[in-house]
Amino acid sequence: MQIEPGELLRGIHQPEDLKNLSKDRLVQICDELRQFIIDHVSVYGGHFGAGLGVVELTVALHYVLNTPDDQLIWDVGHQAYGHKILTGRRNDFHTNRLYKGLSGFPKRKESPFDAFGVGHSSTSISAALGMAMASKYKGETHRQHVAVIGDGAMTGGMAFEAMNHAGVSDSNLIIILNDNCMSIDPNVGALKDYLTDITTSHTYNKVKDEVWNLLGKISKFGFSAQDVVSKVEGAIKSALLKQSNLFESLNLRYFGPVDGHDVNHLVEVLNDLKDIPGPKILHCITVKGKGYAPAEKDQTKWHAPGKFDKITGEIAKKIPTSPQAPKYQDVFGHTLVELAEKDKKIVGVTPAMPSGSSMNIMMKAFPDRSFDVGIAEQHAVTFSAGLATQGLVPFCNIYSTFMQRAYDQVIHDVCLQDLPVVFCLDRAGFAGADGPTHHGAYDLAYLRCVPNLVVSAPMNEEELRNMMYSGAEHNAPYAIRYPRGQGVMPDWRKPLRKIPTGQGRIITEGKDIAILSIGHIGNYALENKDKFKELGLSVAHYDMRFVKPLDESLLHEVFGKFDKVITVEDGCLMGGFGSAVLEWMMDHDYQAKVKRLGIPDEVIEHGEQMELHHECGFDPSGILQTVKDMMNLNVADKIKI
């Protein structure tokens, strides 16, 4: 189904077409762009509220800037749908987030208008500053470099590091703070309170309008007038807010706050800022979900709602005809509460993902024992380490892909000190439509080399519960990684039992060939059980449970009995589970033909999880075919799969 654009939007194929419109048509183009996003996401799904909140800002930026020569970077990228639609991708937008289609995030390979690939938060200012300094070095003083960053992403340490550098850079940099008091969940912390103080100071906002009127006349009076206005405005900010301005103290010239939904005023302001040299920040106040009432009312729910009825606001839900397995994240949330009820030392930590990780279940049950630290993965890990030094048992839940950002803290602050932090890595393996910036492909490889750290992965919900219980009792660093989406056990609330560290289990006995799996992906091997029998094959299946330590007794059994072995993992092959098995085999002087299935050494793009598993050859059909190949079955022996 092709979504039809409005009258003006239909004629915009590149930002140059937008510039041909008169200013009095910009409100209409904003209305049409917002409606196109609503129509599209209601039919195809995707991120929603963030894009609606920056429609006017998106139009103003492309109206004023000379993109792509001027560099425009969107932090995280959830909000960049309007940007993509205005930059030549409207007719292909129905493929957004689909396999082989447009990426849901800005991507340099996709368009020259996507100046920097994003997906993780707080990177935009660093990237834009690097570009600005490069332009300065090359003498390209005409180019603008703009970073659009939300107030949630502004809490990330990288953003402050970049602003600290920008303040002494004398670079042509504009930072636009998109302040909607939300990331995916409501923002937390002192910065949120500080920004709220700025935006709610009635005295300051009244006087500020006069300052902006002066700024509008700067070009007529020259740079000396700018200096005067800067000093006066700075004095007003400090005096009326009764504190120094955070951004001004970093030597960033602060302008605002301004209404982020007044497109014509944004155009005027941006044109003025282009003429002011040096690094500067524009504070825009926006509403996440702007223009669609249900999304404005419940901003977390409408961050990425899936398909919905745009008239009624009813989100489409599949009605199951039989009991369904829960999501792994919900098993985590409920089990954490269950453990916390029995052990007062257990606490929960999340970096700004309470709903995405289901830590919100713990936060509701034990608000004084749950900590949302903001978009700050490094801090989350070291904060957890601090809790552990005082006898608490923190469960630090971080998406696998975001744990990459805290790798030094995992090593330096937790594992070298052998502190009892339980890391729960959600979204391990392929994240699906969010694509390579969100795939949890590398965790098994980057964690198994760290001393003192146990690395585990459950095959089902019961195993996840037992690993959480075991991790809480382990009294040393313990990592559990599990995938996005549903498990396999509708009846998952089984009594908790401890799993001995490093102990795997035999799923199926066999004598011809052995499959060693780690984590949820082992269910794909299990699905082939009957097909193996139809082929006349006796296939053994071992769920190893732990990448570190490996179950050496099971491995002695496997390599003492089988000369054909397949390893299966939903992580990178380079240095992952299969590599660990091969290393063990070589160290113990065994010989066997081993085939490793997993994620190859290349970037795997977005798509449904099963599509990506098939592409990489470790879906059920890929495992079955690998068994056939290793057993030298010819074409006549193949069965329909």
C-alpha cells in the first residue's frame, strides 16, 4: 500500500524543492509531513512519537541549511523519518525497517544527506564537532555543522565531553537541544530538572523575547552589537535564573528556549545563528508525539507502537488462539521481583530503559531498590560496582549492544575487583528491524575473555530464571544474555533452582553427529528432531549454557565420542562460542570435523529476526542442511523443509 502525500509534499523530492516554497507555505508542508508520517507508521509500523515532535524543526533546518553540503546529524535517529522523507526517500519509505529496505536510522551508505550513521545516543555533538574542525582545517568556512540532540541523549557522558571540547574549538557548530523531557521513557536526573527550570522561568521567558528581537537585528549592526547582546543576554540568564548557565559555562553561546513547533520563527532564528561565529546551542521546546493526541498523552507507549488505527488510536494486537510464551524481558522483570522479595540485598539498575528491559516491574514493586540512571551505560556499570562493594547484589540490565559502551567499566570496575554484579544483557543476537546499530552480535566474544566473569545464555524462560537465581548467589561477576522477543514456554513459572556454574546439559542423545548450542538459538536445533529421525540420523544435542566456563566434562564426552560436531550461536563467529569450543578441542589434543554456525564477520543489516537467521545459515533449515552436508547426504536423501 503506497501512502499518498499531500499537495505540497508531493512536489518535494529534495530539500531544494522545499526552498522554492515561500515561508507562508511552511506551516502547510509541516502539516502534510506530519500526516504522512502518521499515515505511514499506522500502516507499516516503526518509530513514531519522536518523528512527530521534530516536524517543524526538520522543515526549518532543510529550508535554511544547504544540505548535504551543510552537515546535519541526528542523535540516535528515531526522529529522522521526516528528514528521510524530505531528502529523496519518500517513494521508498514503505520499505522502512523491512528486510533489504530503508534503514530506520540515518545511514551514510543510504543517502548523502545522512551525514553520520547513528543509532546509539549522545554521539552527534562529537561527530559534528569533528566535521566542523575538518572544515575549518580545509578552509571551508561557509559550511554549517548541526547536531540535533534530545534532552535524554544530552545526559550521556559523550555529549558533555564533546561540549567541553567544542567550547574551546572556535568551530562553526550549532547544537540544537530538542527538549521534550523524554527519551523512550521519561527522563530522569538533575539535567532534566535544570532544563525544566529554564523553560518554566516566566520572568526569564518574558525578558528573553526582547533579547531575541535584538538578535534579529544583528546583521544590521555588525559583530560589535553581537558582543553587546551576548553580554546582556548572559547577564539576564544568570540574574533571572539565579544561577550560571550550564552551557554558557562551557563557552557555548546559548539561545532560547524557543518554541520548537513554530516553523517560521525557527527559520528566522536559524538564519540568525548561521551568521554568528563559534559554537552555539539552540534550546528548542517540543512535544513528543505532537499532532497526534494519543501519542502526546502516552509518549512511552507511542514511541514505537507498531501498526495502529489512526482514527481510533487502537494499536493492532494479534489475538492468540492458544497460550503464548512470554517475552524474555518480562520473565526477567517478574523473576527479579521474585528474587528481591526473598533477598533484601537485590537491587535493579537500568540506563534509561525501564520499559524496554521490563525493569519497570521491579521499579513498581520496589521503587527504593530500583535505579534508572539515565542514558549512561558507563555510569550504570560503575554505579552497580559501587553498590556491590557495600554488600548489595545489583542486577544491571543493559541491552547487549549498549553494553559495548561500558566495556572498560565491566573490566576495570567490576571484574578486576571480582564484584558480585549480575549483568543481564537483553536484545542479545539480532535485534530485528532496528538493524546493525542494535544487534547484540558481539557480547559472547567480548565478555568471554574477561577474567572472573561467568558468561551464560538460557535456552528458555525456565533457564533464564534459574540463571538469575544462580547469579544472585554466585558472589562474583555473572553475565546472562538473552534475545529480544518471545521464549518457548507458556508455562514458565517453574520453581527456582540453582545451576552449577559451568554445567551444560544433554537435550538429545545421539551417536552420528553432535550439535552444541548456546542460548535460545538451541531451540532451532530442537525443532529438527523429527526431521533428523526421518533422515535416519542419530543426532546428539547439547545445550552448553555457559560460554565461560565451558563444561569440560561434556566436551570430553563430545569429542571422545563424535568426529563430526556443529556449534550454533546467535553471536559473532569471530571469537565467539564456536571459537571457544575449537580452542578447547585443540588444547586437549582432540581431532574432529567442526562446523561453526553463527554471525559472520560482516555487517548484517535489518530485517525480521528469522530472516536474518536464515541469511546467516543458522535458522532451522540452515542447521538441518549443515547436518546433511556433514553427513554427506546426497540430493535424493533430502526431505522437504
